[in-house]
Amino acid sequence: MKTFYKTIIISDLHLGIKASKAKEVVRFLKHHRCDTLILNGDIIDGWQLRKSGKWKKSHTKFFKHIFKVASKKTEVIYIRGNHDDFLDEILPFSLGNFSIKKQHIHVSGKKRYLVTHGDLFDSITKNLKWVSKLGDVGYTFLLWLNRHYNHYREKRGLPYYSLSQNIKAKVKSAVSFISDYENELAKVARHKKCDGVICGHIHQAAMKTIDGIEYLNSGDWVETLSALVEDAEGNWKIIYYAGWLEKLKEAENIIERNLFENNVEEEINLTKKSA
């Protein structure tokens, strides 16, 4: 049984790098259905694919699933991010229920949300692209370190631990950058007469109100593995893959146990009848 949401938003999958969790996001999407699916930027990591990145079968399977979803009347909107800026060459693009845009206005009831990847309002990415790419090299190394560190933890039965998320939380300059980024996007949303802004880019899932503007960030599928979802009543929440998977396994175990108990009961009844 698939869970229904009016809108599902994912961002920062970074297909083309080893740390991308393509299999996990496909598993998550296969257990859900929605009216609108928004891929909010950096789905493909063009920066890494031009260098040492690698396109895997799981990355192709992701897009096969996306096009399958679009063929079944779900509107799929792909927002261009900074790592997939090569899409600028074909923007705007539309084919059936699938479209690619720079930005989108999402209407929910009487509310309007500006949907943007967020890089256009990041002063470093926008004005100093070379600095941004230099930072990308450092971040790629951190993801490599994170992957090996968690492999070590997994062997010892320890839970996943995100090094980069921990660093972001402790380094004052990173905390200050995130705060400035959130405030800037809230200002842009107000300027565009929107009630809220939905973004990605900084790999930091969040839901908060900034000076009366709803700020929603879908996070990423490299470190935190999170999605932003809207229910039929227009309420938003963040779903983390780890927590969702745990609940899914619990539900599957209950179903299995119930089936086993029903089978045992049937066997007992048949034995009684034949006796």
C-alpha cells in the first residue's frame, strides 16, 4: 500500500558521485504516490561528471522511475540547480507531465510558495563561482572521508554519523552562512508576494518561520536523506529516510507475523476437522 501525499519534494541527489543514494531514493519513491513531484535542483552533479564522477545503473534507474511516475499523471517538475547548470541550455523545457524550470510557484490552498534550488541567492555560488567549485572539492573529500568513517562504524555495529552535518553545526562561519542564506530567501519570497519559500542547496533540512515567511528546505540525498512532503490538507513535514525505513520494516514484520499466525491457525483448524 503506497502512502499518498499531495506534493513530494526532494533535492540534492547529486547523481554522478559515489555518495549519491539513488537506490534509497527510488525505494522511498516506490512506496509513495503524489499529485506533484518536485526535483528541486542538483539532481545530477554535472560538476563531478565533468571530472572524476561516474554514472551508475542506479542513476539511470532513478530517471526510469521518474518518467514512469510522470506517465501515470503525476506532474514532475525539475528545478535546475548549480551542479546541474548545464540544463540552462534547454530551459524552459516541457514534455507531457515533465518540465524543467529555473523556479516555480507552488500554490497550496490560498498560499503561494516560491520553489527554487537556492543557489541563485547564495552570494558565493552566484558571484564567485570559482570559490564555490573550490569548496566543492573540499566537500567531495569530506564525503569520501564520511563514507569510509561510516564503513568503519558499520563494521562495529555503530549507527550512521554525518561528519559534515556535525561540522556545519559547530563551525561558526557555517552557522552564520546558513542563517544569512535562510534570511535572504525569506526576503526574496516576500518580494515575490509569496507566503513561503521551498529550497535545497545547503544540505540542511529545515522548517521554520522567518519574519512571517515559511522557510522549507528539503535537505539532501547524500548525507541526511530527507524529503519534504505536503499532505492533502496542505500541511508540510520532513521525512528522514532512516526513520521511515525503520517504520517500514516494523510494519512488514507485523504483516509477516500476522500471516504466519493466520497460517498456523488454519493448520490447527484443518487438523481438528480431520481428526
